[in-house]
Amino acid sequence: MSNIQQTLQQELAKGLKALFQIEVTEIALQETKKEFEGAYTLVVFPFTKQAGKAPAAIATDLGEYMLANCSIVKAFQVVQGFLNLSIQDSAWLGLLASVASDKNPFQIESKGEKVLIEYSSPNTNKPLHLGHLRNNFLGFSVAQILAAGGYDVVKTNLVNDRGIHICKSMLAYQLFGNQETPETSGLKGDHLVGKYYVAFDVAYKEEIAALKAGGLDEEQAKKQAPILLKAQEMLLKWEQGDEEVMNLWNTMNAWVFAGFEKSYQTMGVSFDKIYRESNTYLLGKQLVDEGLAAGVFFQKPDGSVWINLEAEGLDEKLVLRKDGTSVYITQDMGTAQLKYEDFKANQSVYVVGNEQDYHFEVLFHILKKLNKPFSQGNFHLSYGMVDLPSGKMKSREGTVVDADDLMADMIQTAKDRTLELGKIDGFTEAESNELFHNLGLGALKYFLLKVEPKKRMLFNPEESIDFQGNTGPFIQYTHARICSILRKGGEITAVSTDSELAESEQELIYLLGEYKASIAQAAANFAPSVIANYAYDLAKTFNKFYNELSILSEENEVKRNIRLTLAELTGKTIQHATLLLGIVSPNRM
């Protein structure tokens, strides 16, 4: 919140008390709509009953009070029950000077709280895809925003490296792999293993069809297909520590982890701690035993273990199979305990798609019923799926949009567009490649992050790379333009508060003063879209300012210095805001 807003809130509260004997603890101000005069708007309808006056009369009385008692108010306008306040140029310049002199303009003071962000969470039976990109970009950005918002942040990744789906890839490789490796195949390790996940599905469907032709119905055929029974047998052998199965598992997982690391480097995301479900599922089983002893869980005649959550409006949920093997929720229970032991976080945020809403509702209920300290502060950051014109993606059928391929395509598209526009004169090859990478990934990240997390979205690669409109490259280009201005602008001195301002200058100062409030809002709601939309508004407002007013050719030194200061602060703010989104804003384009 800017010092202008604080001053207005304090004086408005005094005015309400002096004029109408109304005591208020908090005054909510809004940005005035563009079609009206003013910068801040107070909605007076909530005070009509206590004041005993019509809304317009209350607004008029308050406006006259502010004009007489608040030196930063230049004028007011009443529109029905809305009081719009215009601010003195000296106050705007004072705000600009305050932001310019702030030693730490982008960091909110420490909250003294630790937050764990768990994101990515891939399976080691396939490469990362478009859905994983939204997950990784969202998790990394939320972590960046929370850190700027004053929280101590730990970024974690829970890799699902065990289970029936992993055994499907392993079995298919055992049956069809002919000892090929990433080196002999020329494939990244995660892509090679994913190839065999698809191969399993092909063989499985063929066996189902053959069993149906022999007289079984579809459900029976699905359960009795020999390749599925072999995969289930392999899972049991894995849990028993069978040497041959463990060796194959370790080899294929190593291939996948090496492939994931390359993908993460391209994405520009990182983790402070990587957990593997193979190290947490036994902890989960211990918690199941505890819960059975305490009556939280119950065992069915076949030996499977369940929890009854009907009283919570849910149903019965399996927590351990009849053969003693664990399920996802068993592993998540163990991981929750391990994370708490490692970090003692105040809050644990799970970044997982909305198809798992039910799963996390059940998990959080289980942890509370177990009465564990890590049952508090859990939050599922649920996000919508990413669709393409061709429809929903299916990993097992090999119809996914591969993350590596998509990132490479975006970088190539950025290269093609940039060369068309002739924006890289004087760049070395290395500088050009870095620019193409930053623009391609900037376009992709911004497009996926500018939408509220819960919304399902359609990804449009062509639209995302446009240098005009609400896109990453538009914001990045604005930053590069500002850097070019500053390289030519010379020394910038302290801002004078004695000058007249144009409307576009006031609008820019207003936005710069609101940046910390935007960070706080984004952190409170785990919403990178708040920062994305702020960055776009700031870039758009700067371009309006740039097109309307001279900067380098302004002859009045005071005005020139103010405008250079505005350019410098806007550039720094755009750079910081885009970094919160995981986007690098180039200095040259």
C-alpha cells in the first residue's frame, strides 16, 4: 500500500467520525475507473444507514472535508455513491521519490513463517508433458512470490518412482527392449522409458481383444490379461526386494532422472529437496499400522485396509491393498511425515491438478484423524488442465504434447519471429541463442501463468509468442526498450517534487506504488496471475507514457529527470515481476 493511500485512508476515517460520528477500522479504496476523474475511489453506500443521508450527499460532504483537511487532495468528483479523489502532483512526486530511494523496494519484510511448496511430482515411467509445464511454472513462480512476500520457502519435488505404472514400463522393456539404452537409441532417458510405457499399453490392448474374442467380457479381460498379471507380479517382487527387478528399476530410473534434469534446466526451475516415493511408502505403511491400532482405519475380510469418511461427506477409501502393497495415499501420508521432520514448516502447499481434488481432501482428513502435527497448514493448490485444439492428452497412448518438444518449438518460433522483425543486429551467436531461449520460454510461461490457476485453459502457441498484446514477449520487449533509453539517458538525480505531471506519468507512479501490494496479494492467494497481469499493465502504461511524452529530448531538466526516473523504476519493476514468474527479461532485443 502506497503512502498516498495510507494518508487518504487515515483522513477519510477522521472525516467519517467528524461528520457522521462513524467509527471505522478499515477504509477500502479502489482505483478510479478510467472514464472518471481521480485516482482513488471510496464507495460510500455502506455508510448511508449510520449517516442518515443519501449516498451522493455523504460523498459530497466527505469530498469537501478532504479538500479542506487533506493537503494531498487536489479535487474530488461525486458520481452517485462514489467519491473520486484527485491527488496533488507534489504527492505523486513524493511517492516516486520514496519508491526511488527505497533500499529494498521489492521485498516485503519477513513473516517468520516457513512454507513448503511441493510441485512437479513426475512419474518415472514417462517424460514430462504440457500439463507438467503448467505445474512446474506454477510451483516455481508461487515459491518466488512467497519468498518476495516475506516467507521462508522450501521447494520440494516428490517423484513417483514406484508402483504398478512404473512396473508396466519395466516389464515392457524386459519383454521388448533388446537391451537398448539412451546412448544406443539416441533418446533422452525419460523418452526411452516412456516409449515402453506406450508399448505396454499396445500389448495390453491386444491381449484384451484376444481374451474378448475367446468369450470373456471386457472387465474380465482387463483383469486377466497376462501382461497385466506379470506387471502386478513384478510390483510384488519389487516390494520384496527381488535383485533382478531392483537392478532393472535402478537402471531405468537413473535414465529418467538424467532426462528430467535436462528438462528442468531448460524450464529454469529448481528444487531444494527431491523426495522419492520409494523412500516414503514404508513410512506410510507404519502410519497405517498406527491408524489401525487407534481405530482410525479398519481391515476388510480380504486383508485390505480402509478409512470410512462418510461422516465427512466422502466415502470409504483404500489405504493398503489386500496383498499389502501401498497406494498413492499411503505414500503421501509417509511423505507428509518426512517433510515435517525435515523442515517443520508452518504450511505445506501441494501443487497438483484438479483431477486430484478428492485425493487431497481425503489425505488431509486422514492426517487430522491421525492427530499428527503435520495435519495443520496443508493446502492443495489445485489447477485446471491445459487443453489443445486436438483434445485431451493421454500418456499411455503416446498422444501427449511432450514438454521438451514444446519448449524446443517455442524457442524456434521465437527465433523465427525475431529474425523476421530484425531485432538482433550486433548480437553474437551465443547472445542470439540466449535471446531466443528467453523469449520462447517467456512466451510459454507467461501464457500459462497469466490465467488464474483454477481455470482450465487452451494453450495457443502462436498467440503466446506475439510481440503485441498480453504476452510475455511484449513485456520483455518493453523492458529492452527501457534499457535502451537508460543507456542513452546519462546520470539520474534525486526527484524534485516541484513539477507538473501529465496523466500518463501519474498513472505510472500509481502502478509503481502498488507493486508491493500486488506481491502481497499474489502471495496470499498463491496466484502468479496477479503478478502477470500487473507486469502487463505496467508495460502497457509505460508504452502509453513513452508514446505521449518526450524523455531523452525533453529540454526541461527537472521533467527529463523525472521521466528517466520513471523509466528506470519501471524497468527494474518489470525485471523483478517477470523473475517472479520465472521469466528473464533481456536488456537488448
